[in-house]
Amino acid sequence: MKYTFGEFKTEIIISADFPEISLDKNALIVADENTAQLAAKLCKNEALCVLKSGEENKNWQSAEKILSEAKKAGLARDCFFIGVGGGVICDLTAFAASVYMRGCRLILVPTTLLAMVDAAVGGKTGFDLFSIKNLAGTFYPAETVYMPLAALSSLPQMEWKNGIAELIKTAILSGDDFLDQLLPLLSPPYSQNDLLLECIKKVAAYKAGVVSEDLRDNGKRMLLNLGHTFAHALESVSGLGSISHGEAVAWGIVRACELGRKLGITPDAKAQKIKTLIESSGFNLAYSYDSEKMINVMKSDKKKKDGKLTFIVPDKTSAYCVILENESELNLLKNVLDGKIDN
């Protein structure tokens, strides 16, 4: 599948097994402790940068290490950075590629379901800064994205859930038919099958189609943030890395449904259907936090417009962007954060 994102062109290659990557240019392979051995097998005789794993290491220090290793290897602007791993590795490698000598070539090999359906497609890069999720970043789509389904065979259940949350999000945006199609995938234990392959293809195509119209998140692409304003705030106030991104997104989608319902945008039946589906998928919908701290973190969210908080909420057919502009609407948000989700 080939797509054009602004001035960038991306090819997405979904395969059963791991690719053999042979390059005519020098490259730096970036992996974490979980994917270092795999990365070395995929790309032989290339420089290898191994980062510590986990969201807590998605920071400037890791990005700087990638840049330092590229400089030590004597790589020039025409080199490749190759990220092999989950969402953290994809985001960090892409960011480093976007700034190394003002931009070098980029290949991503996502090895988790979450990275395949989210981080590796669309060109958002970055890292966490000042305890804010993805505060620093750029837009820099990869030249090639390899999605080896063999990588999913050894995924722990938590990593499956991270990806399932993003599958649910995209299904909500693209329509109820896809949401119903997902149902057989959503009951743990999760595993790979032909339906999963079709859903990965569908999500990648849907997201790529949206991004091709709006690379820099100024219009339609904002809908892909469904649940994420809530989710990123929860991750930040809980301590980055203490709650997985997928768990936070699933919780955030349900909160977005409740906000949309109270604003008269999300139909009651749809909100209940989504909540029931997410609960049945094994996600936790009860977290402890200070709602005032949550709102303060949201005020630093990069998706805000003219200083006002912006949320994506489901509507009858897809989703809708709402901006909270006055005190009464902020009080409504606080009630959504404080109160129990209505049945």
C-alpha cells in the first residue's frame, strides 16, 4: 500500500514473516532491550543503538543517544534510521531521523499491534517532556513501514490490549459496521488470526487516508485523537509509564462518550454500546486521580485551540470536535471526570 502525506511518500508492507532489509546506504538501527536481537538479524552489518525499554525512557536523553550513535558511526544525511520495536521506539526513531542533519531517511518495523495500527503510520514523532505525554515532536512519515505479523505471536496480553484499544477507536470513527466486525477479536485471551490481519489492513488504510488529507493535524486528522486528551492526561498525572497507553485510551474513549452524551452529541445507545464493548474487552474503567490536576494537564495539551480545551467525541456516524469555551463547560468536564459514568 502506497500513500502520499504532503511532501512525503510512504509504502506500508504487511507480511507474514520478518523482512530482510538490504540497503545501499549506511544505516543506524534503533531498538530497545526487547527487540535488539531481532533488529540485529533483520539488518546485518549496520550500527545498532539499543535503548532502555518502557514509556519512562521516551525522553530527550534517548533521542540524544540515537543522534550521538549516528554521529559516532559517521552517518550522513542520506543514511537510514531504522526503528525496530513498539510505539516508543517508532516515535523516538522517527523524531531523531527528522532532526538529524535536518532530516535523514526513515524505515520503521513495528513489532507490536499498537505500533502497527498507530505509531508507525502517519508520521507523528516525539517524546515525553516535563511530564507531559509527547510534548515535543515533529511530523515525519517513514519512507517504508514493514509490518511483520510474526512479531505478534510472542506479544504479552497487555501489549495486545494496547493495540485493541486503538482498533476500537478507529472502528468508532469509521462506522458501526467495522465496530461489529471487531467483536470476535475483543474477548481475551487475544491472539493472531485472519480477521486480525484484515482489521490491521483496514485500520492502516483508514488512518493513512485521513493523514493523506491532513498531515499536520489541522482538520480531519484531529478525529484520530478520540479519547486521547483524556488518556494523555491520565498517563501524565498517574506517572508516565504506570498506566499503559492502550488502557488509558480505552478509558479516555468512554469518558469522551460521556462528555459527548452530556453535550447532546453522542447518542445514549452508542455511548452505552461502546462502554459495554470496552468493558467486555477487559479494560479497567476506574482510576483514582485529582480532577483539577487532570484539567491542568489538559491545558498543556498540544491539541488545544486558541487556548481552549479541545475534545473529540463520538457522534451518530463517526466523531465530532468540540471546544470547551466557558466556565460552565469546564465544570461539565470536571463532572465527567469526577462522576461515575452513567448507565
